[in-house]
Amino acid sequence: MPQHFDAVVIGTGQGGSPLAVRLAQSGRKTAVIERGAFGGTCVNVGCTPTKSYVASARAAHVARHAAQLGVHVSGPVSVDLAAVKARKDEIIGQSRDGVEKWLRGTDNVTVFNGHARFTGAHTLALSGPDGHPTGELSADEIFINTGTRAIVPPLEGLERIHYYTNSNLLELTDLPSHLVIVGSSYIALEFAQIFRRFGSQVTVLVRGERVLTREDADFAESVRKVLAREGVEFRFGVQPTRVEPHPHRANEVCIGFEQNVPALEASHLLLATGRVPNTDDLGLAAAGIATDKHGTIPVDGQLRTNVPGIWAIGDVNGRGAFTHTSYDDFQIVAANLLGGGARSVDTRIMAYAVYVDPPLARVGMSEAEVREMRRETGRDALIATMPMSRVGRARERGETDGFMKVMVDAQSKKILGAAIHGVEGDEAIHNFIDIMTAGASYPTLQYAMHVHPTISELVPTLLDELKPME
């Protein structure tokens, strides 16, 4: 007979781990199943390691430009990638170990190391790394928190070369001489700037005509200009179709294109073309759990799947692929299931940041989305933009790249969306997040007194300049 639990959490990412603890604290006999490293994508191969690299890359960049602030650093600036990696490993090790100790030390929680597959709606088979069965579990409530992994596009010859994704690129100890990146979204651009600042030649291959296609074109171009000025090369309108080992240099790569363009040589090839949910090996069909064509598990506003007693939280549900959305998923499930609440992911205001330097942060609707809404509904909107060069704190720091933008519903005076590409924009965006979450009108923020000198103090000034959207 399977070992029975009140609740089972599959995966220990940013939603799964705190949820398991809360379930156990509610009196439920809870099992946690983890097949890999504790902490999920964020801790091991996502936010934590990449942002430690962003910090190292920024230190190198600041040192190289210190003379502009009257500070002279003797000798050329160099980066020891092995030391950068060692620092990263120490940081993620502390987080990973902390998550595991937290779970194993919580009363009412039993931790299983292994891979889980559904054998029925509320039964799971466990297997070890070798694939051999190690046990069976059953539970009244099951929560899927298995995250995503990098997509590997079907390039001819890929099996003949050594390529990288966001995971194994973080294991390098020697700098690439020429890093070629396929893709032009968040992960691609963050790594492009990191390794360019580390000292590598970097080329970004863009299938279309611009980067960051989910963002407004003006913000995408603002980000591209910063990276290009730092030496990142962009090739637009190209689509790699084949790769092969370099005929003369071991471990290097030749990249071919379907277009009539010369092959490109690279010492390292990074594939950053998107991510796919880790749902293909969970046996979801045996439980009757529906997925869409991408492998994502559809959920309702309370994150319930189509099967009663089974929830999907985090990146696998397609309702936001960020650490903060995963954690908010946990909070929604916990509030509704354990606290008698009625929270819904349907009312969540999306917010995120792209951690290039300076960062691009956004909340709510883009300008393109607001204009589309106006075409469909006829509602009037207000818009304002302001360059970061008007922000005193940015000028004092010598970091004036980028601009701010905000869109407002003219009738309700509610903020529809805002974005900031600029120094500390990832922090300043919370002015808008908090006001929008509170449901307050924009004058609440416009008339607030902000501390000087800060980036946020120019947000009221930005709102002063609202004009009808043409």
C-alpha cells in the first residue's frame, strides 16, 4: 500500500518550500519530493547566481569608468571568472542548504529525494536517480511545483558540439573569448552584458528586428543602445539552422544560417530561446491533469488544476515565470486553503524587472497594450515620459541612461502601467506597484512628498507631465 499523507508538494522552489511548511504547520502530514537541488531554479541556476554575476560585472564596469568620477584605479581591470564562480557557489550553497535544513527540520514534514510520477489522481510513484522505483505515496492534496528548464532548439549538428544554457554557463571557470548568444530576451541580454563586462567578445543573434519583443519598442531600443555602447554586437534578422565543430580549434563552434550570410565562429554558444515546463515526465495523463500545447498546466484563479485536490504553482502554471510570482502563488494558495481567504491570481498586477544595468522594470500594461485597449473600448488615456537625465540622483552618479513612462486611465485616474529603464528603476517601480495594488488614483502618488535626492522623487514630477495620449 502507498504511504499516505494529507498533502504532497512536488518540488522545492520559491512556492513549494514555504507552502510545505505552512501545510505542516496547519496540522497536515506533509511530504516534500525533490529530485534535484533544493531551492528550485531561482536559488540554483536563476536569480541568485545570475545576480551575483551581475554584481561582479558591475564592479568591473564601475572600476573601468572610475576616472570619470575622479577616482583612478591603477592598471587594467581584469576578471577572475573562477573567483566569481566560487563566490556564486558560496551564495547559492547557503541558500540551498538553508532550504533543505528548513524543510527537514520542520515538524510534520517528510522529505523524499527522488522523482515523482503520477500513477493516479492522488497516487505517486517515486524513483531514484537510476530510475529504479523507491516507493509509492498517496495524498488528499497534491501541489505541483516543478519549474521550467531551458529550451534547446532543434539545430542541425547540435549533438556534435558543446553548447550552453543558463545552467551550465554558470559553471565556467575560464572566460569565453567569443560568446555567441541565440536569443534576445531577458536571460540573453543579462548574460550578454555580464560577459561583455567580464571581458569577452559577445554577439547576440536576433531572429527579428529588435530585442525584448514583449516590451515597448522605445524601451527595447534604450536597452539595446546601452549594451551596444558597451561593445555587445547585435545581428538582426538571422536564424541559426546548423552548428558544427570548428575544423581547426578544439571545442569551438561554427554556426550556419539559412540566410545567405557567412558562418559565424564562436568559442562558446549560449542557447537562450525560452523555457519549457518540467511536466513531460510527471505522468500527468495518469492523473487526468490537463496541459496545453506547451506543457503548461492550466489553473483557475485559485491555482487549482482541472483535477480536484491538485494545484499547480510557480512557473509550470503559466501565470508568471518569476520568483515573486511563484511566491505569490504560495501566498494565494495558503490564504485560500488554510486561511479561508478568497484571493485570486486573476487580479494580480504583473510586475518584473530585466536585470541589465541599468535595469528595466515594469508594472501593469505597456503603452502598446494601452493603445490597443483604447482602440477596443474608446476610453481615453494619459501618458507621460521623462528622461533619466532629469533625475538629479542619476546625474550625480553619472548614470543617466534610460527614461520613465507612465500611462493613466483619464476617467478613473487609475494608473494602467508604468516602466522605468534607469538606475535603481527596479526599486523605484514599487512606487507604482503599491499605488496600483491599493487601487488608489494617481494624484495619491503625485502629491506624495518624496525624499531628496532619490530616483523615486521624480515620479511625482513625471505624473505632473501627464498629457492625453494621441
